[in-house]
Amino acid sequence: MWGGRFQRGLLPELERFSSSLYADVELYPYDIEGSLAHAHGLAAAGILSPSQLAAIESGLEQVERELDSGEFKFESSDEDIHTAIERRLTEITPAGAALHAGRSRNDQVALDLRLYVRHMARNCIGLLAGLIDALAVKAAAHADWVMPGYTHLQRAQPVTVGHHLLAHAEALLRDTARFAWAFAAADSMPLGSGALAGTTLPVAREAVRKELDMRILTENSMDAVADRDFALDLAYACVTTSIHLSRLGEDVVLWASSEFGFVKLRDEISTGSSLMPQKKNPDIAELLRGRAGRSIGSLVTLATVLKGLPLTYDRDLQEDKPALFAAVENILESLGAATLLVENLEFERERLAQAAADPLLLATDAAEELVRAGTPFREAHEQVGRQVLNGEFQPPWDAKTSVAKRRLDVARRARVLRKEAAALRR
């Protein structure tokens, strides 16, 4: 691509070192989509003739078929997927040599990555909706199953299984907004920015924007090729989601232990031991905890790549894709696993009821009952505390009544969350 300026090629060892093909091959559908839109923009501006446009369209379709089928033959000189596609297109038709007019790999890559982020943000929202729905369904089925709620991992107050499950659903619902933000952040069309200073050619940016169904055009060409905020937004959404999945996994690990015994591990979501015949392990839940580290590591990697770069494009930005792709792949797999885990959870009602029968779970209710009768809260708190200390505490009612008095309306909220999940899928 730059042979006119150079007399000798890059050393083979450095060619391998500088290649990003192993990672950015994942961008090929977006590169072809962006290249087609760019070709149409060049034709609209009169830079490509109708016959050149037709040849490029046909050639790009052939390249896509070859990549889809695995028949595409890469060359050692293909340092990334963008150069590989352009090389193959030019082999298919001489018109391919005209496609790169008014475009740099800088704005080309920026566009491809934006299209990728939009697509993956949509996918993550869809999978999150599926998990939220699974939690809402399970919560509705256990809306009145009383269990202890915990603070500091100590029994605190009665709740229901449904209320506890919906707490996880609420956190995941917030994650859908983060992925929607990442989508919006990526929804700006950067082609026409060139390497950093735009182009003197009359490229039809607005026509390209409309074809790609992107919301707006980027304003500053330097920022357009240097910006990776949208990638950080997607990586951060992956991090918060993976943290929430980790917390869900931790609850399941605890509930599945003999000490808690709140859930029974079905064969489909557990594993055994190579040594101990009796074991049934919550490996899927444990992996949800462990996999959060991948997302966090990817975000740190991406932020580190970006934190000291001068404007505009620097080759360091090649390293944005492995980190981002790893975060996205991890969260897509984790969301799928978490949904199957939730769908296959079986709760042990008797064990839950035994734990919820602990009278000390109602100490707060007793204090509030005194408040209702006119005792200042701090005095009521002290009175009940002394009763507990002296072994004299008598609960004012049972755990089920406690839950009812605090109006933990699981069924209503589960219906709302299911509707929101259905809307997100659309």
C-alpha cells in the first residue's frame, strides 16, 4: 500500500510482530459493509463511474463469500483484515484500486469498530433481556417463598426468594442502559476524516451516514480517528455486567453449600469430582465469578492503551481490539451460561422455611412495633437489643407476616420486568 515511498520491505519478523490480522479478522463483516457504503458515496460524488461501482460491489460480495466460507487465502503481507480485503478486491477487479480514494485506514478502522460496537451492544442487550426474563419468571414462581435476607453474610430480616432474585434482575436492567449508551456513543459516522485532516475530494458523507443508518456525522476529523471512548463504554458495560453476574454466582455458590442448602443443584448445571464420589459442585456459578476478571482486565488494558496517546492516530490503537473483543466474547458467553443457570435452579422450600423461622430475623419488626406504639426509635432499638442479649426476645409475628407488612410485591415487579425485557428484545 505504501510501496512507492519504500525501496525495501519490512523485516519478516517485524511483519509478524506488527500484524493484527489474528484479532481484527473479526471485523470483516463491518469492513465490507463500510466499504460498500464508501463506494456508494464515491459514486454519488462522481469519483467512481457506474461500471467501477458495479465491479466493486460484485468484488466485495465475492470477498465476503470467501471469508464466510473459510476459502479466503491470506498472504503474509496482509497486516490486517482491511489490507487483506483491499488486496483481494483488487485481485478480483482493477476497480478495487479506486476504492480507497478519500479514505484512510484510520477513519476506515474507526468506522469498522463503531459498527462492531453497535452490533455487539445490541447482542448484549438481547442476552441481558433473556436473563432478566428468566430471573423474573423464577421470581414469580417463588414470590411467597420466605427466606432470610443477609447483611455482612449474617441473617438480617425476612425476604422472599422472589424478592432476592429480582434484586439481581434490577442490577442487570441497569446494565442494559449502559450497553445502550455504548451503542449511542458509537453511532457517529467518521468516514471522510481521512488520516486526520479530512480529504480534498468531495466525498458524500451524508449519503454514507444514511446508508449505514448512523445517527450523526463526526464533527472533528482529528477526534474522529483518535476517539475510542465508545469502545471504553462497551468495555465498561461488560465489566459492570460481569460484576453483577459474579454476585449472582456467589449467591448460588452459598445457597448450594451444605451449610445453607437453599438450592438443589441439578445435574445439568453442576459437575462432580474426579476423586470424591459424593461431590456435586456449582462450577458454572463459580466460573461466573472467575470470568469477571477477564472483563476487568480488558478494560484496564484498553484504558492503558489510550491514556497517554497524543492526537491523532498512533499504532498503539491496534491493541484496542484484542482487549475489547475479549471483553465482549466473555460477556456474551457468561450471559448465556447465567441464563441456563437461573432456568435450572431448584429451591429447597423446607430448608428455606427453617432458616426463615429464626426469631431474631424479626427483631427490627419488634422495634418498629414499639415505634408504632409511640416509643422513640433509639429507645425501641435498645429495648429489643436487651431482650435479645438476655434471651427474652419474643417476635411480634411470623416471617411471612413480616414480609407482607413490608409490602414486598414480587409478582407485580416481576410482570413489569418481563415487559421491559420483551421491549428490549425488540
